[in-house]
Amino acid sequence: MILADFNQPSVGTIWIVIIALCSVASNIATVILAVAAFRKGHTEVTFSPNYVTKPEFTAHVASDQKDSGNQWGEINQLKKDISQIPDRLFALLANAGIIDRKNHGTRN
């Protein structure tokens, strides 16, 4: 018969108690943080009566269209520059392992 010493808890028992206490502490912390976030979550949205006239709105739309046109111009220029790169350079970069061949091996 194996005699167990019940006066001293085993190391495994100590770890189980520590893990259980940490679990309870983390649940309490989660509830506290959830309550704090819920209280902070109440935000008010207010609208100010800033009205815009038709000419101001038209100027804003024209400005946005100009910006969009400039961005598309830059994109098209980049496409044109990339199309001028020789296929040999793509092959060299793929052989060196710098780029992936399946992405740059052929052009559309």
C-alpha cells in the first residue's frame, strides 16, 4: 500500500490552485473592463447647421474630380513605366529569387 502524505500539497495541486485563481481574476478583470467600456461607449453626435451654397458645392465636386483625375493619371503613368521594363529583367529578378516567377513571368 502506498502511503500518501496529506500534510503537504503536491506541486500539481499548487499549480491547479494558481491557475484557478488566475482564471477567476481574469474573469473579474474582463467584467470590470466591459463595464468601463460600456460607460465610455455613450457618445453624443451633434450636427451643426453649416449650410453650403450651390456654387461652393459645385467647386468642391470639381476639386474632387480634379484630384481623382490626377490620381488616375499617376496610375496610368506607372502602368506605362512598368510595361517598358524588359522581360529579361523580370527573368533575372525571378532567377535571383527577388520576385516570384508566377506573378511576373508573363505579362497581360
